[in-house]
Amino acid sequence: MKLRKIKEYEFKSGDIISANHEGESGELYISIGQLGEDMVFYENAYDEFGEFEVGIQETGSYQIKCFGKRASGRIEINYISLKL
């Protein structure tokens, strides 16, 4: 079975996207990018990513895409706003 999730978010420069992935099996692909621009993060894993963070450089609309092939496990994605 294939899994596909795409969500759009508004981020500000300095925000941080934090992810934690605990994989059990299958393949998982994650990409993060500003709409109409190059991706700021792309990775694939056959086991698990573990924990990682991605810093946002430019304010704008971003997409977070997760695709899985025969994937099982858990992924949690949060963001931290560094408003001063």
C-alpha cells in the first residue's frame, strides 16, 4: 500500500521544522519546499530517519510531502516559531 500526504503551511524566516520518524518497515520519502521553488529538504529512508530539524530561511508558503511504500511506523512533524 502507498501512503501520500501533502500539507501546506505558512512559515516565517527563522522558524524551525522538527521531525521525528520511527520506522518499522518499507520506504519513506519526505520533502519540504517553498511553493514554486526548490526543496529545502529531501530525504528517503528504508528504516528510519530518527530526529532532524530544518531551518526556514525565507518567509512564505511551504509544502511538506510524505510518501510511503509499504511503510509502517510513526512520523511526527512540528514547527518552532522563533518570534522575538
